[in-house]
Amino acid sequence: MPDTKPGLRMSTTSGRILASAFRPHPLLRGAHAQTIAPALLRPTPALRLRVERLETPDGDFVDLGWTGEEHAQAPIAVLVHGLGGNFESKYLRGSALRLVTAGWRVCVLLLRGASEEPNRLPRAYNQGDTADLRHLWRVLREREPGAFIATIGWSLGGNVTLKALGEEGAGAPTDVACAVSVPFSLHECAEHLRIGFARHYQKRLLDSLKDMVRRKHARQPVTAPADLGKALAARDFFEFDDAFTAPLNGYRDAEDYYARAACGQYLPRIQRPTLVLHALDDPFMVPSVVPDASRLSSSVTLELSPRGGHVGFISAGRFGEPVCWAEAHLCAHLVAAYARHRQSGAINAS
């Protein structure tokens, strides 16, 4: 059964599904072009981060990358990377730059095990591990009770964000959230990545996971019942998660992990304003996993585009130059949400 929380209320009304205004760059109309071009061809945005090490309640740590003006009045955006992401992830850095320009403070969360220094405990981040994001939310809320906090997650980070929102319900310590290219149903996504061209994406992601595992376990022994040899020899996510992710994180096997960790089942429980941006041609998954409005809470808006690939959404600028449309779109969305929040506070105070 999925994780539950006492007192969690299910929304009784449906969310919204909107047609996205995104239009792909005319030279990057295909799903693979949209997915590959920003990852491989885009220069890494220049960004200086102040790194903070945040201790976790169970004796481990995560690293935070801060940027923006250090004053308490500015809103805070928490950014959560996808599988294989880190402080160098281009979509994180590009989004951070836009938000800082708009006057925000940005906190990039490196999920457990994603730092250059391996984390202390046997487990590392996975699709269902929301504990560190929820801990960060609470730390930020304790430090600045009146701060406006927004959260954006991409891919795996989007899954973690949406699951955490569903688990927290009305008590979620973030005021607003966005998620991009999330795997609504993990089993179907893992199956899809086994076939056709999608196998190339699977190999790239698996290689990054295996590199993380090798770095960590060059210093630490593997805790039973995880099997390092089988994990490093895995040919697909099912084999890797059966051998490594599931046993280290309390799941029976890969199927149990996929069933309990997928964010789709948590969408009806979200009670903070949330925008989910998704492309129907996302090559990491199939359109059948996309939920209909009846599976969204009234707090969730699902913005669908026929094109955009996976964490792509590259459009054309005025002179035909490639533009990272999703980053501009999400920044504008958060800026508008913060403006409404301030206006509401001013009205309530008068």
C-alpha cells in the first residue's frame, strides 16, 4: 500500500488540465531533439553557489547550493534535480539565474548521495524518498516563518516533490510548487525505457547511477541484502532496482518500489497550488500514464503540450535563437504567485 499520513484529506474536486502555449523551435520539433539538444548542446549557465551542508535527523547530510541576495524579505525557491543531477545541471542553473534576476533567493537541494562526497548511510536518493525535501522545508520554515517558499522539481525531483506534497497535505511547508516531466507511473516508464531508442536514455541514466554507487562503495561496504555485483551488471532499471534500490530502502522488490513510490497516486492529496508541466511526446514514458482531471486535486493544474520531450521545451526567440521556454514560464508563474500572495497579505492587513 502507498505511504499514508494520519489526518490526510483527499480532495473531493478535480483539478484542471490546460493546453500549453509552448511551441517547439522549428529545428527541434521532435521529442529526441527536444530532449537531447538542451542536455548536450546548451552551454552550462554561469552561476556561483554558496554551499551549505544540512545535517539530517538520521545522522546523514545533504548539500544545498544557495544563490541570490541574502535578505529575509526575498522569497525562496527550492530546486530539486532529476536522476543523475547535481549543481552543474543546466536546467537548475538556468532556472536559478532567472529567479535571482526576479529578486528571489534560490536553494538547490542535492538529494542524498548526489554530492561529490558520498553520503554516510547505506541508502541514497530514489523516486520515493521525500524525507530530505520535507526536512529542508521545515528547516526553512523554522528559520524564516514568514518567508514565501516555492519548490520546483524536474523528472525524479518532480516525482519526489509531488509525493512530498501529497504526504504533507494542507501542512506542506511550501506555498506553491511546480513539477516538470514527472514519471506519473514508474512501472510503465521503466518498461518503456527497455525498448527502442529509449534504451539509450536508460543506459545513460543507469551509468550515472552505477557511477554514484561505485564512488560510494569504494569506501563503504554494501549493506545486505543489496547486491552490488548484480546492481553494477544490471541491464535495465528492473534489475538495478531489484538488486539495489528496493532492498536498501525497505521495498520488497522493484515492483513494490514502483507501486509505492510513484507520484500519480498522490496527486489527489495535494493541497498547495501546484503546476505540473508535461509533454505528451516525452520519450521517457507513454501518454497513457498521464492522469485525467479526476485524478488531480483541485489544487493541481496539469499543463499539457503535444511536444517538448523530457525536460526540454526549447522554443525559438525573436531571431530564431533557442530559448529555454520552460524556465521562463515557470519563473513567470512563481513571480505571479508571489505577487498574489503579497496582494492577499496587504488586503488582509488593511
